Amino acid sequence: MIVNKRNKYSDQIAEKLEQYYDCAGIYPDERFHCPNNLICPGKDLTRGMQCHLGYNYGDTIKVVVSALDCGNGGADIIEKRTENVIKSHSNIHMKGTLNAVSLIIGKTPEDSVYYMAMINACKCCHRNSSCHLPKSYYENCAIHKIQEYRILTPDIILFQGKDILSLAGCKNNIYEIEDSELDSSLKKYLKRYSDNTIDCYAVICIHPSARGRHIYKVKEFYNELFPKIAEYLRDKLHREH
């Protein structure tokens, strides 16, 4: 049963995240005091986006979606962000994300939003544009996303968007999987993430809302490859647990 109240595990994680955000200064705009503030200049930026944390996170396989920056002035504290994501997730990005998560955790796409977490690799974004910030912002912000991963202790991280941005600051934590059972066609996308604190699976995803010449790749990845990736992950995690 899904209710708008956190389970015990999700509540504990939310508390740890709130403590980290407070310590690191990751709060929307006026309360924002990230130590990287001076090296990430910009007059037209909204700063301090916290994560979405589903109320039922931890009840299933723990999937963390590592998205890029939010764009268009997005910045909320955990509870408000979670409320907003649950209330409105009908855009192309979220539809694609929830379809992918549902294949892994065995819930409907509509219900999956309650069981996943989603962070932004960059905590700042353009106030009036959906264009992504430069790579340097993602590199500077990596200290925050890595700490979020460590607090969320995921079984799987779905890295979305261009590798140069989504993996900025943590590319050295991505490793090949040595497994004869892994289909060779999936090795480009399915990896391990390990940073000496957590160790989990990583999926290097094509962004669900990629357009133009990338539309064919999006369809191929999510219609043909991702179902195989999800099946592999479900099987492996079932054996491990």
C-alpha cells in the first residue's frame, strides 16, 4: 500500500541527507552556501536542488537515478522535491525514467516513483533555460552527488545523459563487469560503481528525452537493451540477497 508517509528506512535516509545538505550548504537560493560557490559563477542561476526520495524507498531493489541539472530554475528541499515529483511526472524524461525503473523493481511505472530516489548531478541550473551548465559545474559538484550515493546506498545507479556530464568527477569509480553470463551487447552500458565506501551496479543510460538524431538510439536502448539489462540485474541481485 502506498501512502504519503515515509517508511522507516526512507525516513532514516531523509534525515541523513538533510544533515548532509545542511553541512554542505545545499539549500535553495537564499540559504545556499556551497563551498564551491566562488568557483561556480553565474548571475542567472538557481542554486541548491536537493533530491527526490520516494516514501517507499528501500522496500524494493534500491534504484537511484542520477539525472543532470534540473533546469528552468528548479530548486527544492527533499520533501518539497519529492512532493512535486510525485504530483507531476508526466514529461518525457520522467515517463522514460519510471518505465525503466519499473522494469527493475517490478512495480508499475506510476507506482515506481514512490520506490526510487533521484538526485541531480549538478545542484545549480539556469533560472530561465533548460540548457545544461558547463562541465566544470558538474566536476565541482561531484563531491555532493558522491556523498548522496553513499547515503542512499543504492543497489543500482542509473546515470542519465551525456557521459562527460553524468560521470564528471566519478568516472574513475566505474568498472567493467567480468561475468560470462553478461551479454556482450550490454557491456557498453552495464558497469559496477565502487568508491571504497559503496559498491553497486551502474547503468550508463541514454537520456530518455533525447531528440533529433538520437531518437533511434533512445528507442533501441529502452525497447531492446534495457529490458535485458533489467532482467540481468534482477537475477543477480536476487542471488546476492
